[in-house]
Amino acid sequence: MDLRSKRTLTLPTPLVIPKDNSPDAMTLNQALAVVNSKKVRGLRQVHYLACGFEPLHLSVLLRAYLLTALPNDDVEIAHGVYGDLRGNIEAAYQSPALAAFVVIEWSDLDSRLGLRASGGWGTKAKTDILVSLESRMNQLESALCHLCTRMPVVVAGPSLPLPPIGNTIDLQASVFELELEQMLAIFLVRLSRITGLRITRCPSANPRMDPRMELMAGFPYKIPYASSLARTLSGVLCQPQPKKGLITDLDDTLWAGIVGEVGTNGVSWHQDSHTQIHGLYQQLLGHLASMGVLLGVCSKNEQATVEAVFERQDLLLESRQFFPVIANWGPKSGSVSRVLKAWNIAPAAVVFVDDSPMEIEEVQQAFPEMTCLQFNGKDPDKSLRLFAELRNHFGKPLVVEEDLLRQASIRSSAEFSELGGDTVSPEFLSTLMGVVTLDFRREVAAGRALELINKTNQFNLNGRRIIEGEWQRYLAHEDCVCAVVSYQDKFGSLGRVAVLLGIKKHQTLHISHWVMSCRAFSRKIEHHTLEAIFTRMGVGVIELDFIPTEKNNPLVELLTEIGVVSSANGLYELSRSTFLSRCGILPHNLLEKQE
């Protein structure tokens, strides 16, 4: 059997979000052209737009941005009725939507804060508004909590100006306006803590309000602002996978000065040396490391000299947060290659930062998929733009336990490989005191399991990605089997490293998704997973929805090794008897967690 014979799967390109007011921002005519460009597309995805105003142009613009972000699918925008935001949120829960966008304006919190109501703005009315706001916010929070159990939710808070309700001149904030803004801030903080809910930042495009359209048709936005808002909503939902690692230069990048010329104590990164921008870069790298981003160093220097600087007590991040640190006089691309090998991740998941355009070009030519950025310590404005760009490359909605374990697990994997050699023997594995844990509880909220499915390439059954709404619908199926696999041994914990997702029907388990982190390779974790499925769940046959991709050869090798064969229905099958006859005695202890 040739497991490479099936077609490869082409994955969609992540949406690139243009900046506010950029030439790439869509006009209404451009959005209509996108919507009308393809009449027949792939999978139909329904997204719900819940708002209290008439959605009109926002609905069209939002659909256009989603079609751009999801080029292989058709997108439909459903929405509710005018003036009933809470009812529309509840309707979204009952709908077939895979995601919801909730746009809240002041008038949704109290109609007297909009242009279309005539409830008065006197002292008594203001007191009543503050009371009603708290009640209304509690109701919306409850409805949003409920909605998040069914689908991912993106929320945009009020962006339109308040009516002239303050007692002060326009340049001075009134107590009442500040009280409203304080209540709103607390409300949005509470919402941001709901699992599965994301709060957008308000787009900077101005002007925002269209009073004529609001009064005549119930649509409150100027078209350019509606486009910015639609772009923001779509961008928050359809975020690209964050990069995994950053490789940085040292001289005139991590610090100011060339250490080989000025010495260990001559390089600087502090305000009193007018080199604070390098200190800010160090602080940013420390922040990224705390989020689980891998940090590596490639520098044209002597290794001992670099290590001496890293021993300085005034360094603004911990030197142990860098691994590996490679200093030599060879081409930077060679050093970068060594870092990638140590991390075992692809160039496309890495950002390289250097102050030298020549070094950037040399690395870029060697690794075309890598993002290479220039650090300019002489221009703080450019440096701050670089920092903002790095935030976008590495930002993620949620930092999970595995992010915090990543650097330690990379170090332990290097030690594991050094001790185990190229071929890890069963005898060596049996000395690790390893524990494989299979968690069969259904984690409805999108977290580490969904992250693994959507960013793993080498050990991936078919390369198919799942959006959050699909994940939640999948787990709601009564016959769904979801196994999230964790691993630890004497070298430490790797956290959750694998996910298997399928539907059980009688004695057969149909597996639609199976992925495993490359950090867990060569430990027989995949064999333990299959053994548990066969022996603990009473399945006789496993069907695999396998498709070869350009990168999943490690999985191909496993399927060949354990005796997977093609079936008449175009899938691949593995029988219990075949697997047990081939897997041999497995080296680790096995634990299970059930619902």
C-alpha cells in the first residue's frame, strides 16, 4: 500500500488585516464585489451578527471580510431584529451559526443614550440610567455566557459618542460620563474573562457616527468606520496561528554596542546611556517568553564573551530564557539552522530579528518562509512599530499551560535526544518512568486541544483545520470520542501533546483528526494512544480519514509500521488484531480521565 497516493490538501491562507484608513480597506462597492464574485463555494458557514441597530452595510462588509479570510467556504451572515440585542443573542444560540459577533452600543444599554429615544437627560433620568445600566449589563453577561457554550463570540463594545448629556463643556469630562465609562470598563473586563469570548479594540477610523443614517434607517455608522469595524470583528475571529519562536541578534539589537569592541561592561540598554530602546526590546522578549515564545540567539561573536554579558545582573530578562545561544563567526543562516533543529519547528513559525540588512537578506534567502525583521536602535519610532508587529506575530487569545512548559520541554527534548541517540530503543524508553494520560473529557471551550489541531503539521492525519464553532458542534455529538493526550517522564512534563477526535459507531471508531506535537516524537505515545482506544473502548476497527500532505511523513511512517490498509470506502483501516500483533510491549504507564 502506498499511503502517499492520495491528493494533498491545500490549506487557506490566513487573512491579512489591513490597517485602519489604509488603501487596502474595503469600500462598500469592493465588499459587494467580493460577495458577488463567487456564487458557488465550498462549505456553507453561518455567522450570526447580533446588534440592536439595523445591520445594513455592516453585514455586507463583515461577510466580505469573512469570505476573504475563509476563501474555501461560503459565508452567510444571519442577524436578528432591530432594538432587541439580548433577544438577538438568544436567537444566535438557537441558530446553526458557527460563530457570533455581538456589537454593543450605548443605546443597547439604555435607549436614552442613543439618538432615537426621547426619555430625558435630567438629573432624575441620569440616576435611573445608572441603575438600569447595571441590570442591563448583568442580563447581557448572562446571555453571552450561555452563547459561549455553543460557539465562539467576538464582542465589540460601545464606540459611538455619548449624546451631550454632561453638565460640563465638551472639553471637560463630567462625573456622569465618567461613571458610565467606569461601569462599561468593569463590564468589558468581566466579559473578557468568559471562556470563548474575545473583546475587540475599538477601530481608530474617524468619523464614526452617521446621525442622518441613524435617525432615518437605524444604522449608526459612517461607511469607512463600518468597514474598519467589520475588519476588526473578522480579524479577531480569524486570527492567524501565532509564531512559535524568535531568533535575535545581540550587538546593536539586544544591546547597544559591539561587545567585541567595547567589552562586556561597555554594551548598554538603559536610559542613562540613552540606549533605553534596547532595554524595551529586552522587556518585550521577556514578556514573549512568559507567553511561551521560544527565544534563541544567533550572534557573530565569541561564545564566552556572550555568556559573560548574560551574567550581568542588570539584564532585563533572564538569560536562561534563551535556548539555544549560538555565537560564532559563520554565516547567520547556519546558526539559524541549528536553532531550528534544536527547536524542531519549521522556519515559517519563526521570526528573525537583526540590525543588519545584509544579515537579514542572507537569512531570508536561506529560509524564504521565515519572517525577517530589522531592528533600528537609532530610530525609536521604527523600533516601536517593530514591537507592535512582534505583538501581532505572537499574540494569542489565551496562554495555556503548555505555552509555559514549551521552553523547558525543548531543553528536555534536547537532553532526551542526546541520551537516546538517533534511534531510541525500547530499553531506553522503559527507563524514563514515563506516564501517558488520556483525557476523554470533552473540553467544549476551545483551548490547547484545538490549538494543536490547527497548528500541527508533521504528525497530522490530514491537515484539516477546525474553527471554534465546528469544534463545539463536533463535541456535542453524542457518539463523539475526544482523547487529549498528556505526557511526562523523568525529564519533565510535556503537557498536552496530542489530540484524537472521532465518532464511534458500534465496534468502529472513525477518526477525523489526529495530531501530535513534534516535541513528543520517538516516545511511543501514539502507540499507547491506539492501544487505549482498542483495549479500553471496545473497538475492533479504527477508520482513519487520512490524506497525505507535504509535511506529514512522520504519520505516514507510523501508519505503514502498524499495518494500516486502504478500505473500499476510500478511507484507511486498522484492525485491533493487526495493531496488537505489531505494537509490542509498550514502555510507559497509562492513566485515563473520564467524564
